Amino acid sequence: MKISKLALAAMTVTLTTTACGLGGGGSAPEAGGDTAMAGNCEVAKGNVGAGALTGEVKGEITFQTTSLKNDFAQVFDPIIADFQKKHPGVTIKWVDDPGDSEFAPRLLANAAACTLPDVVNLNEPTAIALTKAGYLLDLDTKVPDAEKQFIPNMWARTKFAGASSHTAMPWYGGFNVLAFNTELMKAAGLDPAAPPKDVFELFDAAEKVAKVSGGKYHATVATPSHRLKTDWQSLGVKFFGADGKTFGFSGDPNAIKWVTRMADLYKAGALPRDTLSAEPTELSNRFAAGKLVFGDRNASFLRYIKDNAPTLYPKLGVSAAVEAKAFNVWEGQYIAVASTSKNAYAAAEFAKFLTNSDNQLRFVKDPKVAIFPSAADALKDSFFTTQSGTDPFSTARKLGAEQAQSNPVTTPEEIATRMAENAAWGDAVGKAVAAEVQLAMQGEKTPEEALKAAETKANELLAASQ
């Protein structure tokens, strides 16, 4: 069933207004002697409110992943079989969502119909919507030992903005790195041993590339949409105004400097002009064709190059992402348990089993992925600690392990701010801000005018979503 973006927004508002609180249903009213409400669904009383889950590991559980079944059945079938062998009274039905543009509408519709999968793989925006509506289990209350296996600072960074409890377990994330074509760097007079360390150094490199290449190749694509949030977070741009709730970035010096630099680079031809509104795949395609110096920041990009441009792969250099400071809150994939589950205790036990160190290692060691785990002991495995190779993947894994264990955000206030930024900066906001930046890059507005208009539109969208 196709659901328009407007319908999705309306559904999200409806779900939110029927919610029982951000704590995962903690204030749900009673529906009867042994039942209560989670969202608009009648559930077992033990699924919400005070007290840990109790029960037996039995019954049928639906486990839903996102676009994993075709390539990773050899990973998850044994995990499921092991759990069922350990608990003979349970049956796990594994389903896989294609993860297309209708993913969130489908899942939100399932939640409203009280048919959300028992254990579900989520991205952050969908997890936030379901948390606000009370459809995800309050893990801190219901599964108090859930946090034990995770990297402490990573667990601390997975509580969604405004939520009183954790409602999802961090699962896996992509390594964020800077991949670059060493031959093009040398041709442009850049040193592959000294790649850019921050966003503005990358812009400096783009200027140098343009002076040498004569337009035959560029540093990166022009579209601002895939850079905005992470670039700004890495630069310390203040997203919110004095109230801490509405956007107020238009006067931030680094935001102004960023838009000004993007506009100057575009005007000078240092960014390919036909990529101002390019699709995300354009960067990968051009890099694989030898037309860009710098690639995508996700380490899965390395697999793309190895598979699609094998002669280029050995020429890749890999270093820490220039936006590394932006990735100090978990932005990977999550595993959540539905508060509407009829077998919530069994579902929670499977979620913990799925995300333990041994089972995460089964996944991250698959040669088709370049991801890092969230379980503390998994990162102590020799797969990460003794990477001796110098190939791009080995280098990325070393950097990823370091990144996963680092903690640039050090205070609860900073964590809360970053989570609030991620929650407020949805797809619609990102597109609206990018559209104004594009006008500045085309010379139709000054950076200051573009940012002011972007801030106004972003606040209108934010207000409409609440």
C-alpha cells in the first residue's frame, strides 16, 4: 500500500497524539484487569508500566530485518536455529523488509494496526516515531539487564531525544572514513599521506584540485544535501536558538562560513556544476570512474569500489572521516522489541541473544560487509585488534574500532543536544535547508539570506511535525 509523505506526516502526528509517553508506554492507562494500552493497542499488562518483564521463552516471535535476508541468510539462519535449540518452546519467523522509501509508512501502519513485528530492525527516524507513540518496549524498566553487553558510551548515546528510557538496542554501524584516490591526489599536488582532517581542509583541497585538473576531475560533488547535517555537527554549528527547541542556525559563524565556501567553490568550478542536485549514487559512480578525488564516507563504499572498479581499489587511501566529530552519537541500525508483542519476554530474550558479542561477530566478519558492532567484547576480538593488512578494508576496520570506542561527547547535556539535533533534522528539514543553500551556490541569494530563509522553513516543518 502506497502512503504519501503527507499521509506519513499525518500518521506520525496521529501516532504521537495517541502515545502514552516517551518512556515507551510507562503511563499507559489500564484497559482491563490483566491488560493495558501501548499506543492504541491493548496489550498484556506486564508489557508497560513498572516492573521487569517476566514469563517464559516460548511462543512465536516475528523477527524483521531490513534488506538483509537475500545476502545474509547464512549469518542469521544459524543464529535463529541456535536460539530455538536453546529454547525449544519458541518459534522465530524471520521476515525481511526491502528498506525502500515506503519502509517507515509500512512500519507505522503496522504499529497503528497493532501488528508491529515482535523484534524489529529500525533506523533512527522510525525508531523515534515509534518511541514517541509508545509502541516500543521501555528497555530500562522491562529489560534492565539489556545494557550490560554494549559499549557503555554507545549505550548512553542511544537514548532518543526527549525519551525517558532506552527503547532500542544499538546493533551495527558503518565505519565513517575518508576514502580517496591516491593517484589523483598526487596529480593534484596533494599528499596522500596527509589527507584533509576537517571539512574546511577538504574545501581547501577542492580549490587545489580545480586549479590543476582543468575540470577533468574534481574533489567531490556539489550537492549540499548529503553533507549538511554532518558537516555542521563536525564544525560545532549551533542548530538551535536560545530556547533549545527551535532552529537558530542562521547566525552561526561556522554555518555562514560553510555556505560561503560552498558557494565560492561552486562559482569557481571547483565542484562539478551538473551535480548540484545529484542523486546520492552520483558520487559513487563518478569516483569509480576516476572523476573524483574523495569518495563516500561510509566504509561500505569500499566494497562498492572493490566490486565495481577493481583496478581502482588498490589505489585507495583511507583515513578518518573529515566529519568524524559529527559521529559521536550512535547513528547505525537498531534492534527494538514491540511493546505490543504477545510474547514480549521471549522477544526481549531473542533481541539480547541477537545482539550479543558472539552473534554480532558472526555478522561483522562476513566478507560482504564493512561494519562495526555495538557489543563491547566484540571489539576486543582479534578481527579488530590485530588487523595487520594495509588494504583499504583492513585500514577501515582499525579506524572503525577506534571510532566505535571513542567518546567525543562527554556530558549528558552534549549527548542530549546531539540527539535533539538528529531528531529535529528530518528528511524534510534537510531538503529544505539544502534547497536554500543551492540558491546561495547559484548566486541567487547571499549566504546570510539563504540561511535565514532555511531557518524559517526548517522551523515551520518542525512545528508541523510536533
